[in-house]
Amino acid sequence: MRQNASGPRPAAVTALVTAVLGLAAAGLIVANQGLATDSPVADGDASGHYAQPKAQGDETAEAMRSAVRSENGTAPLKPASSGGTDPLPTSDPLRAAESAPSPAVGPLFYTGQGAPGHGCSASVVHSPKGDLIVTAAHCVYQDGFRTDIAFVPGYRDGVAPYGVWVPASVDIDPEWAADRDPDHDVAFLRVRRPGADTRAIEQVTGAERIRFRPPVGQQARVTGYPVTEERPVSCQNATKSFSPTQLRFDCADLPNGTSGGPFLTDVDPATGLGTVNGVVGGHDEGGDEETSYSSYFGDGVEALYRRATAAG
């Protein structure tokens, strides 16, 4: 399981995290525990759609003031496209390593259980209104839609260079809500930035393209934010078919917190933007320390994308 939405992981509690990881290693806690019972959740409609009240999102954004710094001038200027793509050579050794932040990738923070902390990852994807991010369904829905989510693209060391964004709506497949079907572990969130700035997130960060029915065997980069780290990690390898409905990505050290992180192909070396072919999730809700998975982006995920972009 590659998420931790059951409690905060701010940088200030490193010692506590170390102790918890020690207990986990000793088998005294369950690594893939579900959402804590006091996590704030809400019901959506039968289609798997949830429209978050504006006041709720504003409350989350206010809570984030204690967790990140939205400093003016910290966001680097986005370079122009190189017009080419990185060949994405396989990582050697085949394990994730710290990487530079990408403007369109960031952690999902949760604010409803004490100090805000990040527990999943997400990325901006192109949409008609320019306000869409993609992540794993298990990052936003467990017995209800999380109501305390904030997305911080390009996050590093406590700084939110592109601001804090909160959901306007969330869409999942109802088959995930019904029985956590791993073939539907994908979610799309339309996000907004509280305050006077009305620009869509895509105007601020740029966006990944999205591809449905991608071929298997392409070189890909997987990026995400471990719960115990304040910087992203990445790894590169070819995708494989785990089943007709699941992709497999072999690489060590993509730990809890990287759930929802994108499988990227066709990455522009100048901008860091590419094409999303999957997100860490699916089988075993993302996999283990050696292998990651993704629900296959087939007809069902395309239909979910169309529904999410038509909402609102």
C-alpha cells in the first residue's frame, strides 16, 4: 500500500515517524490499515461524484498555512518546451532516488487529524478547463470522500511554490466505492486556489498529457512523495503487463506516500512534463517496496475522465 491518509506526516514529527516505522518492522502495526475512523469524510452521489462545498475547501486551505510556505518568487520560471523527449533510460541501480520537483506533480496533504501532513501524490493533467489532477482512488475515498485534501504542486522542503489547491469536486468509479475494485483505483479532482487568484492550475504549473489504452513496454518515469520525505523521488523502467487490467512497474524504494504518483512517458527534458499512462495504485493499492502497479487506463478510466471534466 503506497498511501498514508490515516494521519499527518509533517517534517516536525520525524522522530515519531521513525518510531512508527520501527513498530511496523516489528510487525506491531498493520502497514495497509484503512482510513482512521475519525477521518473527515462525506458521501457523494451514486455515480461516484462529490462536489465539495467552498467553505470546506477554504477551511482546509487555512489549515495548510501551518504546514507550508507560499512564498512569492519561489516558483522557477517554466522553460519553453525543448521539442523533444527524454529517452528515460532504466535507473541503475533499479531503485528510486531523490529527484528535482516537477511543477505539475505534488503531494496530497490531509488536514483533518491534527497537524497537516502529506500521504499521497498527484499530478496535473490537461483538461478543457485546465483544473484537473489525477491520483489513486484509495487516496481520496475510503468509506467516504475525504473532505480535508490539499494539493501542493512542485512542493519541496515546506515550500509551496505554486500555491495550495483544494478540490471543487472529486470523481471515482462507483465500483471502487462499492468494493475497492483494484481495476478502478483512479480518481480525478477538479481543483481551485482559494483567494483572489482565479487562474486555473494548468495556467500556473502546466499539465501532463493523458493517454488512454497505452501500449505496454514503454519506458516510464514514476514520481511521488514518500510520507517521511519533503522532496520527491523518481525511478525509470519499462512498464509491464501484470494482467489485462493492471500495469506493473519494477523498482525498489517507492514507499508509502507515492500512491497516486504518475507513470510518465514522453517526458520533455526542458519542462519535465510528459504523458500520464497510469498512477501508483491498483493491485495491492500500489504494491510493495519492490514493485508498483497501476489500474490500466482503458475505456473505464477514459469515461471517468470525461465525466470529471464535464462536471460543474
